[in-house]
Amino acid sequence: MKKFMIPLIALAMIFAASCHRSGQKPSGDVAATEAKLLETGYGVDTLLAVAELHVDKPVTIHGYVTHVCKHSGKRCFLTGEQQLYTIRVEAKGEIGGFNRELAGSKLVVNGTLKERRFTQAEINDMETEVNERLGKTPDSEETCAAELASIAKIQQWMKDHDKDYYATYYVDGLTYEVLD
């Protein structure tokens, strides 16, 4: 059950980002905009809007820490100024881990943008697993309904964009700096 929960939660968090960015088109001088962003780093919202262009490339990203995994500190989540989108940052390179005290702080992270693609079969397996849990515990009704709604939105996005996968993005963080 746990093996599906983490990807499902990630899918739900990232779904909002993909829905809003799917209709966005770059305007103006794209090369100049890209050069400026590379100098100053991407905000979370901006990076997610152009993520597919930067997979496996070095990126600098800035945002506010919304959560640090309390057991290992090996990942944290950053959000943008408007707190609409979230991206996961994995502790790699010089980052041994993230302290829980970083929650609420603004970070600049240097790392590599990564992509995780969920296939239609994986998403169908998640849906089956959620349906199997439905009604088995008193609180499962509401939780399962929310998960099924997220899965339905993801499947609709895939259909609308004629894709046989759903991509989520994260950063393998190499270094970070606290801006506060």
C-alpha cells in the first residue's frame, strides 16, 4: 500500500502545476528570458512551466521550504511566491540532509532537474489499489475519494494532451543556500 501512496501524493501535488502550465506559451525573446533565468535561478512556478526542456540539465531554483521529511531529512519541498506549485528537492552532492528548522525559509538550490514518468499501467494500478482500500476503514471513504479524483484528473490530462504517461519533476539538489 505504501508503495503507491508516495507517488500518488506526488501526482496530486504536481497535477495542479501541470494543469495550469499546459496552456502557457513563452512570449517575447525566449533566448534572453532563458539567459536571465539561468543567471538568477528559476522560481518554482517558472521552472515547472518549462521543465520538459531542462530534464537532466543543471538548474538553480529558489523557493520557500514547505516541508522537510522528518525521518531522514533527505528531501524537502519548495513552493513559489504564490504557493501554487510545489517541487521536491532530493539531498544529493554536498547536501547531507535538510534540517527541519528550514521550514518556512527561502532557499536557493543548485542541482539537476529530473523527471519521473508514470505510465498508464502504473496509474491504473494505483486506481485499482485505491478502489480495493475503499470502505475497508472508517476514514478511507474521504481519503480514497480524494485520491480517485486526483487519478481521474491525471487520466483526463493524459487524454487531453494525447500522452501515454504523466510526468512529475524533482531536483537532485547538489548545494543550497538559505536566503532569509
